[in-house]
Amino acid sequence: MSDPRTVYLADYRPFSHIVDRVELSFRLDPRATRVAARLHLRPNPEARGRHHLWLDGEELRLVSVRLDGALLDLTPEENGLSIPAELLPEAPFVLETLVEISPEANTALEGLYMSRGMYCTQCEAQGFRKITYYPDRPDVMAPFKVRIESDLPVLLSNGNPVATGEGWAEWDDPWPKPAYLFALVAGDLVAHHAPFTTASGRAVDLGIWVRPGDQDRCAYAMDSLIRSMRWDEEVYGREYDLDVFNIVAVDDFNMGAMENKGLNIFNSRYVLASPETATDEDFARIEAIIAHEYFHNWTGNRITCRDWFQLCLKEGLTVFRDQQFSGDMRSAAVKRIEDVLTLRARQFREDQGPLAHPVRPESFVEINNFYTATVYEKGAEVIGMLKRLVGDDGYARALDLYFARHDGQAATIEDWLKVFEDATGRDLAQFKRWYSQAGTPRLKVSDDWADGTYTLHLEQVNPPTPGQDHKDPKVIPVAVGLLNPNGDEVVPTTVLELTEAKQSFRFEGLAAKPVPSILRGFSAPVVLEREVGAGERAFLLAHDTDPFNKWEAGRALAKDVLGRMVRDGGEPGSDWLEALAQVAFDESLDPAFRALALRLPSDDDMAQTLQGAGMVPDPDAIWAVRRRAGEALARRLAPGLPGLMDRLADKGPFTPDAKAAGRRALRVVALQILSKLDGGAAARQVFAAANNMTEEVGALAALLDIGQGEAEVARFAGRWAGDANVMDKWFALQIALATPDWAAAVTERLTSHPAFDWKNPNRFRAVIGALSGNHAGFHAASGAGYRLVADWLIKLDPLNPQTAARMSTAFETWPRYDAGRQARVKGELQRILGTPGLSRDLSEMAGRMLAAG
Ligand code: TRP
Ligand code: ZN
């Protein structure tokens, strides 16, 4: 990377000074908010020698600077303020700055901004520098006191409330924190409150703050929060540490949510829920994100990151923890399958393209571009492997040591691995490659059988990724079980540790050649390559005792079938249809599992799979084959589907729990399959009768999928026009289910809809993101999909570079496709890159994607 703005991990140096405490005072005004900061500073002995003091600051109007009370005459630079060493005392001193900022003009949603009349902040990763001059780096931690002055009725910040009066409030956060965890909210808000008592008896006032009118849609988020707090006490021994814990829902937000100390700020779509407006998927996501942000209080806040290269230290671990939590609250098996689906759809995709990077990157231009599936999801997988390798006890001891040793610190991946080494005595030098080497390993497996001995030959291939041609073998935990031909398990799950490029593992004393179940629970984030016939896959789908691999067998079978149809034409074989019929109607299986098993691999997943097999995927062919396979499945299952749907219908009042959600999931899948044959009759009925959003939107999708539903689309819009989060579904669904030739046109039409507020990130994602996610539509050979997405990224970039850059990953798969499509994508990326004034965010992304060719 040759960009002069590149930052390198190897360049890390401790900060010149220590910040002992911070006092901030805000006088809020939409156009001229005044921020007064008092920083109590002293030289950092670790930095050695005399240094100037650098304070980051962007888009600030400096009014004054005082050092120990005396005015300084300083001219700020474009991105900060430098105070020369000769002005700085060697003893502790106080630096006071006064700046003016304009929250109303802040469309980037970083720093202090306004969302529908309310003030809010987003500081991770580097937004605090748009609020005041400060060493905006995570290894500078300090306690903050905050005073807010405003006429608005609710004034919130981090920590505990200290005092409040007419037009002001004061907050005190005793826990030292980096600036990225600072938060402030002011607005006309109402709270849904609940009490919580921690294990050691601390009373905590929990509050979820929303716009008046939304308070009756907070109960599920509150329930999720209480369960998260209890779970972290029970499973990790971690208690909450302030008198209040507040969550605020805002409508304009770049990501999902943010773990600011004691004051989490959420995208409103991950807080507000009622049966009428939220799908079961929404409920599950709310539960997971509430937990995720709460868990950051220990993994992220009490122990933070030394620098942004260590991002996975908090994100990988916190994702791992929220996945464990959801597994405990719901079905661990179903949760694991869903997590692997996401991992493959987002992280494997990233790893196989030009944006591949290690879990701990070593350089970046814009850190916002590294909040990726690799850092988050692969980061979590790496922790899962570590846990598998050291065992549950070893993991528990290592985490206790981590919290004991690093509480209050800004830590590194080296610190993290060291606690595992110290707690378990295991050498993790080779394991560390998971943090430094990008790319998805391929695990090639073959076997042989002779004289009662069964041998598995494992080979790992670590393909090159941008900037990393050579890779060394990693430690890969391969969980394996063996089944007898009659379906009994003869060797229960054992973990083989593959540490070399090639290794063989022997199982002795077997009576018959077993059927292996490999990579149980998806024990490592690798692509498994093994020649397996349809018969063996169907056998595992029927008999595997490992629920993940049971599902995986069906998945692999479906991919084989679709792949063969793409290559050779023809219709799906009856073995696959019979195997799926078995699962669909097997009442002994969890409905949620059956729903997952009946879902066909997505078009993008098929493209990725074909790419992995060395083919050039044809988006139109994949789309057509997937439809044909779906219709064949419908013909096989149709006779049983109405009965299945009746049995699955909700009997009592709506509940959002996993069991009820699983029944609805299967009912909706059944409806969508049935709709391929009945002209939409059943879907129209379900739509009309639905008392919950899962079925309402599921029925609408079933209709759109068969080119129907015009009346229902209109009715839906009439009913939900006042609810932005629900209307996002309306926008997205019409585009996601448009046929390849029409997707760009439908998108274009919806971008001129009066409710298309493109400056709102949720709405932008609902529309432009839906087109990027419509595989055949986005990749239409005409280039219309590419052009439209590029147009909108160019339009959004000057206002909101973070979201524009994030959404540009739509193009990351371009090297997969044929020369014609490649040329069109490259043309669009060059057009983006050539746009005058392009942001650092989007230019880094477009540049990295183009560098691949
Ligand atoms: N730390 C947040 C999380 O994982 C995510 C985050 C990073 C974020 N940068 C952000 C959220 C910018 C909103 C805006 O939960
Ligand atoms: Zn996080």
C-alpha cells in the first residue's frame, strides 16, 4: 500500500503524555455548539524525553487555548493542534480549549450530530476528534466528567448522573476510558425503565430511551439486556459497574450499535420491536446486538485495545461471546448453522477477493474500512478454535487471567495469547498465524481402509491473498466422528490437530469401513474439499449425530445438485428431493433446523462455490437453475405442505421465543415453496390473516418471488407508511426479489419514491444494498446494476463516506466473473476513484478492489 496516509502497526509508539482526567462542558446549539475541555495532563514516563503535545482535531473552530490558565496563541493544523515541547511543563498541567462545532451540518454521523431533532454522538473509531482537541487514540484512557447545557428535556452522557437542574445535567464516569467510548445524547425522549441487581448487590437503573410513542416497543430489548447481564455474571463472572445503564435508539446511524460506557447508542432498528413490526429475525438480532454491546463493557471497555490494529481483541471476542449467549438462549445447533451461513456469505467472500486481510491487519488508510467480517466473524472463529484446543476449563482459566491481568488496560493480541499460554501451558506461536495470515485455508481430505484400520489424510492449502504470497501451515482443529454403515456412531467426536501441511490420522479396531463426519460443528473456518457421493451425503443428512454436519450434508448435497445443473443442465436428482422430503416432514426434528435445511444455497453462495471449484460463475445461469431446483422441490413437497403449514400455525398468542420462531420459520419456508405452484393463493391468505411481521413479510416475499403481490405491496405501504423500520423492509423486498432484468429498473423507480430518504443510512442500505444483494440483478450483463450502485455511492460519499465505503464492498467479488463483467466493474471502480474530492474511505476501498486486476 503506497498511500502516504497509510498507518502501520509497526509504527506504534506510546503517547507522549498521560491524561489523568477530563472535564468537558457542552453548550448545545444546532449550528454553534460550544465545547470547553479541561485536560489534566503530565508527561508519560514511558515515552521518555521531552515531546511536543499533539491533539487530534478535525472540523473544529478553535476559540481559545489556555495552558495553566495562560492564553496560548496557536494556529491549528488541518487535523490537529500541536503544542511545542518548550511550552510544556514537566510537572502536571492543565490544558483548556474552547471550540465551536455544528452538529446540524454533520452528515457523516461521526462526532456530534443531529438525528430528527436529537443530539447524539458516534466516536468510534475516530469521531471524538470532531468534538474537541484530544489525543484520540485508544491507549489514552481517562475518567471523564461532563456538563451538558441545553433546553432539551433529556441530557445523557457516560457514567453516573451527578446533578441536574433547569437546562443542564452533569455526569461522572469514574472508569478510565478512551475517547472513542465517549457519548452524549440530548433530546425529547422517554424511557422504558427496569431495575437490575448485580450478583454482589449493586442496584442498577436500566433505561431504554426512545422517541415519545415508541416506548411500548422496548420490552424485548429490555428483556434481552437483563438476560445478557445475568448471563455475563453466570458464564464469565463479569458484573456491571455503574449505577445506571442507558440505551438510546436513534434513526440515523452508520452501523448497528455502539458500546459507549454506560450509554450504548443503537440504530433504532435494533431496539424497537413488537410482534406487528418485527420479524423473528429482528427479535433474534436485537437480542444478539443488545448482548454484544453490553458484553463490550468488559471486553472492549474495561479492557480496551492498545491501537486500532488490535480491533479483533474486542470485536472477535465480543462476537464470540454474543454467539455463545444466543446459543444458550435459543438452540445452539441452529445458532451455529446461522453463524456459519453468515461467515461464508460475508467473510469467506471477503477472504476470496481483493479485500482479503488478516484478522489483525498491519496497515490501513481509513480504520473505518476495517470493521469487517474478517475482524468480527473470523475473529470470533479464531477464539472458538482456541477454546476447542485448550478445552472449556483452559478457556475459563485463561479468561479469568485476562480480566485479572488486564483490567483497566489497553491490550494487544500478544497479551491475549499470553494469558492462554500462561493459563494452559500451551505454546501458541503457530496458532498466532490465524491473526496474521489472510485467506481461507482449504482442507483436503481423503481416506483409506485396510484390516480394521481407517486412515484420514488431511492436507491444508493456504492460498495467496493480496500482499501475502507465501503462507505457513496453521493449527487447524478438525473435529471428526465416525459412523457405522448402519448409522450408529462408532467413534464419537474427537479433535484432530492438523499442524503440518499434510498429516494422516489412524483409527484402529473398526469392524467395518466407517462413514466419516468431518469438521463437526464447523470446528475451523476452512473450506472442506473431499469427493463425496450423493449417497454418502444423504446418509449423513439422515444419520449424523452432529447437528451442524447433519445440516452441512444437506447443504453440500444441494450445492452438488445446483452445481451439476449449472454445468450440465438437466433436473435435480430424486435422491436429493427424497432426502429433503425426509427432513421436511420429520416431526422429530426441530422446525428451525428443518427450515434451514430447506433453504437453498443463495445465488452468491453458489457463485462463491463455483469460483472455488475453478469455474467462472454465470449469474443468469445460477439464477435460472436455482429457480428450477426450487420448482422441482415444490413439486416433490407440495402434497404435504398445506398440512405441515396447518400443524405449524400459532395456536396461542404471539411469543418471540426461539421455539415459536422456529415454527414460524418453517411455516414461511413451506409457504414460499408452495407458492411456486399455487399461483400465490396460500400466500395471499397468510398475508391477509397475519398477526405478526414474520408471516406478513414472509407471505409478501412469497408473492413477489412469483411475480405477484401488487395489491399486497400497496396494502403494506398503506399500513406501514409511518414506520421507517418497517418501510425499509418494503423497499428492500421489492428489489431483492426482482428478476435479473428488472432489478436495476425497480431500484431506480424506488429511488424516486418520496419516502426514499437517501441520507438516512438505513433507507440507503434498504434500497441500494438490496440491489447489491440481488446477485443476478446486480451482476446483470448490461452493467445497469453496477452503474446504478456506483452512481449512488458517488452521490453519498461527500455526505457520508463511512457508509459509502462500506457499501462499496458490493464490488469485491468482481474477479470471479467473466471478462465482460470484470471490465464493467473496473470501469465503475475507476469512475468512482476519479471522482474529484473523493473521501479517504471510499478511495481506499476502490483502490484496493482495483489493485486486484
Ligand atoms: N464497536 C461497535 C460494535 O461492534 C461498532 C462500530 C464501530 C460502530 N464503528 C462504528 C458503530 C461506527 C457505529 C458507528 O458494536
Ligand atoms: Zn462490537
